Amino acid sequence: MRVVCAVTIVAMLAGPACAQSKAPKTLEEMMDAKTPEQAEKERATDKAYKESLKKIPDAKAPADPWGSARSMNAPNTAAKTPAAKRSPAKTGSTAN
């Protein structure tokens, strides 16, 4: 029984170790090197995209629908309230 358990444990530990032994792919394999036709098609697509961006008109300043309702030199409406009068500070100890 001990032998069967030992073989099972060794087999379980050997599985992940074997999976790590595969050689990693090279960068070209991961990026799938492009054929000249694909590269030319991509350049043409990028060029068309950049040209379409040039055709977009410049954005206007954002519209302010309330612009006529308020004036630029409006006085500050927040009234300053006078500070509440405080009692003079007491000196000495305040033993409870």
C-alpha cells in the first residue's frame, strides 16, 4: 500500500515538471510574422485612417446655454456672516 501511495505521489509531482520542459515559443512565432501583402495592406489601412482624421473639422468651443442668463461680473451672492461671539477663554484647571 505504501508503495502504491509513493508511486502516485511521484507521478503527481512529475506531471507539472514535464509540462515545464517544453521550449518557449520565439517572439516571431508568437507575433506570427506578416507576409509582404499583409504589411502593405496594414500600411494602406493606416494611411487611410490618418487621412480620414484630417477630414474631421476642428471642434468648436462648447456651447453654454446659460451664458445669457448670468453676467460675467456678477457679485458674489454668498453673504458673509459675522463670526459668533465667543466667551472669553477660561484659565485654570477644570477638574471634574
